[in-house]
Amino acid sequence: IETEPEIVQHMWANAEFMRAGLKRLGFHTGNSNTPIIPVIIGDDFRTVMAWHALIEEGVYTNPVLPPGVPPGSSLLRTSYMASHTEAH
């Protein structure tokens, strides 16, 4: 990280690209300002169905349901790395 700061910059650029894109599409991403971006769905069943649909398409996310979050705030936890591309 110290010898290649551009890797960290690329990771942050990827996270901001995704955060902006998710918001533009109408997704609620909360107040996250890290490369771990929640997609807050709210309903447990809809969250699990969205997670399953993404897994079927090869997109890995983590569903987070109560008691991991308060009732009514289920979400998909997405993470972004420097190795991701805009195509990913």
C-alpha cells in the first residue's frame, strides 16, 4: 500500500463509482462511506430473493437479516476492491 498508493486510490474510485450508480438506480445505500456498501431492502424475504438472484448471476453479496440488523432494515452487503473493473 505504501509503495503503490494508486491501488488504494483505485479501490476508492471503484467504491464511489458503485455507490453513485446504485443511488442513481434508486437503491438506498445508507450513510456508508467505505468500500463496503449496503443495499438496504428492508423486507427479509425480498432481501433473500435479491441475494439469490444475484448469486444465480455470479454476483456475490452477503444478505444481512435480523438480528444482524434491526427488524425492517435487511440489506445486501456489497464490497469493492481495487481488482474490480467497471465491467464487473
